[in-house]
Amino acid sequence: MPAGNLPADFLFSEEFDRDPYALYAELRAEGPVHRIDFPPGADAFLVVGHEHGHAALNDPRLSKDTAHSSLPVDPAPYFGGTMLGMDPPDHTRLRGLVAKAFTPRRVEALRPRVQQITDDLLDGLSGSLDLLEAFAVPLPVQVICELLGVPSRDRADFRAWTTVMTAPATTGEALERRREVAGLFTGYLAGVVAERRARPQDDLISGMVQARDGDAALTDPELLNTIALLLIAGHDTTVNLIGNGVLALLRAPGQLELLRSRPDLLPSAVEELLRFDGPIERASQRIAVEDMEIAGVRIPRGAWVHVSLGAAGRDPAVFDAPDRLDVTRAPNRHVAFGHGPHFCLGAPLARLEGQVAIGALLARFPDLALAVPPSELRRHRQGSIVRGLVTLPVRL
């Protein structure tokens, strides 16, 4: 089966930002795998089908390490040095040192505190406002800061740094800006780590400082990179889960009213919102370590493989009426958090925050409505793996 050919700007167009799912449906009708010129100059392929995307996410022939790329690249824009840019055994070791803090049982124990933060934020809301700035951003930032042991007063800096670190770095200027921000971020975190070494506390950073896997503690670069990744991924995904999810519900009033009348549906509703318009549009890069095939398409050694999580969630071969929001949908085999060894470490926390935030918001504000026509809403960070809104103006 021949692969289609997509220009690099396919992922950067306003049309794609506005509605990638219609474009993915057209591609999927032609085949599940398409050649794409991204990053420019590399052999690269985009997987838009659920079956083959799900398999690719767990395929050991696809590495996260950009050192395998046939195109020389700076690994920094692809989270080199973090778990996102590593394969086993290094990935396994690093993940194991922090995974215990994110087990479903430990995360569930955070529910009362997440509920308290949520209620406190909602107490301060009234009238017309940007729901992202007033609620969807501060909630997960405060939660992850408390979990890690980082002062939430610095959350504006975290948000600004995250915006740069998750934006596409396709020019020399963008790469230099990302390096500059990475230096600011790690410099700030180095100060926090030094303080925890001197005065350990009951938080995740103190635990990582003291953690050992056999006789090997985290090195300083591993420690700083892991904390930075947890801060970025630990809030940005949830910001966009809440923002995209609330927008989807406001555009499907029947589903919104069903959920408001039946809060017991919140767990399945959050899964459906993740499938319908999730916070991560496509998984971070994989590199073929040997010649291989996906859906009959030859993938040469060194080629890049991009798996669209959003496209997989709208695949009619897996989901009935995939373009319809259904908060009762079950089973729901979405891959919004990935699959395989790189399955999102923070998935239990994101699910909890989504359930608490959306449930409390709907219960508190029965007249919640968009303050602008949907056509005026803008998506941010064109071409990024992240899918989110710039603002979400609402009336309470």
C-alpha cells in the first residue's frame, strides 16, 4: 500500500488547528499511514488509524531516542534527557523511581485536597471570564506544585516556560528560545533541589533526591530533567483536558445536562472527553531502529513515526459514531494517554482532576455558557503535540 505524501505545513495550518478530525477522516479513508515531511528533511510517517497506532506505541522497533534518527537533530526540542526521550532500561529505571507517587491508589488519596482547591477557586468566580486563566490553569498547577513541593506562587513562570517548551521548535530562533527557557527552568529547579537536600520535606522532590534504584541514585541532570517534565506534563495536559472538555460539553447541551443530572457518569464522561478532543493531539516522536512495515507501508531504519492519538480516537473501525460526544460510551478504548511503556505516568492524576473540576463546575454554575461564538475561539501552539485553547471566554 503506498503512503500518501503530506507537506510539513499540514500540521501547522489554521485549518488543522480548527478541526484536525475532518482532515484525519479524509486521510484515514486513503489509508492508516501517510508520509509527511516533518521534521523537514527526515523520512517521516503519520499514523492515523487506531489499530496500527495502538500497535506502534508498544513496538520495541520504534525508539524514543533521536540518536537513531537518519537526520541529525538536536534532541532538546524532543525532550531529550527526560523519560520522553529514552528507551529501556534507562526509561524503566527513571520511571520506576517516580511511578509510586502516581499509582491510582495514591492519587485517589489526593481527592479531598483536589476538591478543596477546586472549591476555593470556584468561590472566587463570577460574571464573565476566561475559564482557562481563572480555573483550568491554576487548579492543576497548584496540585502538581504541592505534590512536587514547588511554590505555587511561581505558577505564572511555570506556565510561560511550558508554553515555550511545548511549542514547535522548527526555526533557529525557536530552538534558541527553548534552550534559553530550559536554562531558566533548570536553574530555578536546581535551587529547589539544593534546598530539599539540605532540608528534606514530605514531597516528591525530596523523595526523588533520596531515591535509589539498587545503588544508583538519580544523577543531577536526570533529577532536574525529571522534575521539569513532571511540572510541564503534570499540569499542561489537565489544563487542556478541562478546557477542551468544557467546550465539548457546551457544544453538546444534551450531554452536558445529562452529566449535570447524573454526576455518577463523571468517570465515563472524562474518558469520552479524552477520546473526543483530547489534550495531546499526537504522541511524541518514535524512530525506527530497523527497516519495518506498518500497515504494509515500508518504514526505513532511522525514519520518524508520528502516531496521532486524536485520529485514533475518531476511528470508526473502533468507535460507533466517533464524531458524536457520548458521556455514557463504554467501552472506550481511546489512547489519549498513549500506550505501552510510555503510557502517561500522570494519567490517574489527570483523570481525577478532570472529574473533580468538571463535576464541580457544572454543579456550581447551572447557567454556564460560552461568551463568544465557537468560531471566535482560537487554538494555540500550531503544530505542537498539545491541543488546547488560547482562551475560553464563558458566562457563569
